[in-house]
Amino acid sequence: MVSDQLSAVFDLVEVRGLVSGGFAARGPWVARAPIVDPLKFFAMVSGRARLTTDGIDAPIELEPGDVAIVNNRSWLRFEGGAGDGPPREVAPEEGDPFTSLAGADRDTDDVVIGTAIDFNPAGRALLLQALPPVGHVRASAAAATNLRGCLDRVFAEVSGNRIGSAFAMRQHGQLLLLEVLRAYADQERLPPGWLRLLTDQRLRPALSLMHAEPGKPWGLQELASAAAMSRTTFAERFRTTAGMPPLTYLNRWRMLLAQRALRDSDVSIGSLAADLGYSSESAFSTAFKRGVGESPLRYRHRARAEMSARATALVESAGGL
């Protein structure tokens, strides 16, 4: 089994896909909404629609099974349907955001499902940088086979009102996020960043070394040899792919590991410094403050308070498109 670095990154930044709402419409329709989440996916389960948002020159034409990735946008507009008369305004239902999907017919209805992406601050920095402002995942591509199946299962849960559907949607939201990212990475050239780096087969051996032993003082020559490249070729390819030099990436990876340890365990600062390859607790604290913006202990207290508040907000949120 190949090193599953994407899963490791997802765990570090606590990425979660949350199926947040949807609607079914027949005949001409239009839906407008502000976007409050920094990253959302909109899946065209059935039917066709045009999506417009800030920062694009022309609408995106969504076919059945297509997904639109909306990254750090402020508003969106969907238009769809056919027939005479003015378009009907569609809005998420008050209370249950899936009410209009109960009994929806995929043969006759346009069906849209929205998924919000939740992540910790480190995840926000990584994922928003790794994706374009607006992306289009096409269901017609061979790489989207699993995505289409995942959408089928999500629709069955949100429209069927079966026992355990809330639990099932939490699991399907995770898988939907993964399949969208897999399909998009196979269809488009990603911007420089960690997602593009994780999909680069030639750099994978060097990346595996850094991830497996982050506390080791890796040198450029060792990493280049693992990737079967010269130092110059390796350094250039890594910088182009990741948007940063290899040793800068290693330092950032160490900081992500440190943040998780500080959030989730009571490990001492000295032990953590040694595990991550720093010569002293003070050297680690200096590097952490430079990379994260605050001392390790201050980060630990703030991050745990934010985790508690975020968990409470997720439980109390009503959902929406």
C-alpha cells in the first residue's frame, strides 16, 4: 500500500465535509444566496443549471453529476429549468434544510446539494491555497466514477428520511469531499500547494521520508536521491509544485504536527521539541512563534478553547444551502 499522505494531512488539519442543504425544483427557477463558508461544494445531482459567482467572467454550466468548487467567494446565483413563465425563486427551507428534497424525482427535477467544508485554522490556510477560486468537476470524466456513486448515496439519504440518515450523511459528507478532490486533481492542473504536491508521483518518495521521520535533519541531497533526481532538478520541481522549497515545507510540516500535538495531547514542550528535531525547547518555541504567530503554550490554550466553541456551533447550526 502506498503511503497515504493525503489522509495524514486531512487528519492533521481536521477537514470535514458537512452536507449542509439542498433543493429540488421543476420548471424555470433561480436561487440566490450569500456564501458564509470559506469553502463549499455544490453538486448537480440531476438536471442542469448555470452557476454564477463573484470573480468569474461567465457562468459555469453544470451537467448531471457535476460539482462546483467555490473557494472564498461571497455570493452565488443558480439558474435552471425549462418551460414558459418567469423563474420561480428557490430558497432553503426554514428549519430542516432538506425538506424540499423529500420525494424528489431525479427524472424530472433539478436537484442541487450543498456541502460545507469545516477545518481548523491550519486546514483553512492549506486547503484554500490548494484550490482555485472556482473549480468545475465534470461527472463525464473517467476519474469521476466514484464521485457519481457517492452523490447517488448522498441523495438517497437526504431524500429518503431513513433511520440513521443524519449519521449516514456525516460519513457520506467525508467521502464526498474526498471524491471531489480526487476527481478535480485528475481533471485539472492544480495551483502550487500541498494538494498538487501530494499528487506528484516523482516527489512522493522524498515526501514520504519527511512525513515518516519529520524530526530527522534531512538534507537536500538525501531527498533528491530518494526521488532519483539531481539536487537542482529536485529543488526546482519541488518549489514549482509545492510553492515553497523542500526544507521550508519540512518546517511547515513540523509545525502542523506540533499544532496537533498541542491541541490533542498534554505532551511537554521539551519532549515535542526533541521529537521534531529541535536542539532545545527554546529553539522550538522560537520556530513555532515565527511560523504560527504565538508561543506553543498560548496556542494550546487558544486552540482548545476554539475547538470547544466550534463543536458547540456545529451542533447548534441549522444548516442551509
